[in-house]
Amino acid sequence: MIDWYFGAPRRAFALITLACVGMLAFGMYLQHVVGLEPCPMCIVQRYALILVAVFTALAALSSRRGVQVAGGVLALLAALGGAYTAAQQSWLQWYPPEVVSCGRDFYGMIETFPLKRALPMIFRGGGDCSQIDWTFLGLSIANWSFLAFAGFALVLAVLLFRRTARA
């Protein structure tokens, strides 16, 4: 099984892409059908999923080793960023602050850059990051998101290690 998955890097990249697209579709379902409002950290995780999907799709579509390695490295960085954000949100859910301030520091950081009006509109979410609106098997969306990002990062790291070790 391991050789089937890791023996064909393009197949592994394609499976990660499909998993990301599925997760994004489920997030849209939860937002538009179930009515859950995403918080700023959820929005950041969505963008991380989009980046992982784009980079792994490019790596899956290319037969060039350099494109696969570059796509894998960029996807790994996006997956690590998504995992970090999901871990932060999980922490907020386990230990909610007395005053809800989700995303405020993030917006303050963005506002110091020249695109201070455009970027906050992209990352704006209306939900509370510490609130748990949905669970499956006792885990929140942020918990599942962390597990998915960590899984993607692990698979990508193995793919990259095997890819560079063969060179």
C-alpha cells in the first residue's frame, strides 16, 4: 500500500488535491447549507487549503521533477501554515479567552501593509474562533482541519524526501 501511494508521486499529489477540494466543498456546504458563519481563522485555513490544492495540482500535472519538488515544497509550507492556524484555533476552543478577540492581531498586522483596505475584506469572517458550532466524533472543525493539514504535511514531507533521495 505504501509503495502504491508513495511510489507514484503524481498520484499522491492528485489525491491530496482531491482531498483539499473535498474539504473546501464541505466547508462551503457547512456555510451555505447548514448556516455556519466562518471565523477569520477558518478563512485563513480555507486559503491554506486552496494553496495546498493549487501547488499539489501543479505537481500532479507536471512530469518534470523540478516542478514536482517546487510544488511539493510550496504545498508543504502552506500545509504547515494551515496546521499552525488550526492548532491556534483548537487552543482557543479548548481555552476560550474572557474577551473574544479572534483575529484582531491578524488584522492589525495586515493594516500595516499598503493593501490595508483590500486584505481585511478578503479575510473577514463573522464567526467567533473560540466557539464550537459543529463536531464529528467529538472533534471540532478546527481539530479535523489540524489533522488533515498535519496528514498533508507528513505525506508531502515523505514525498519530498523520497524525491530528493533518489536524485
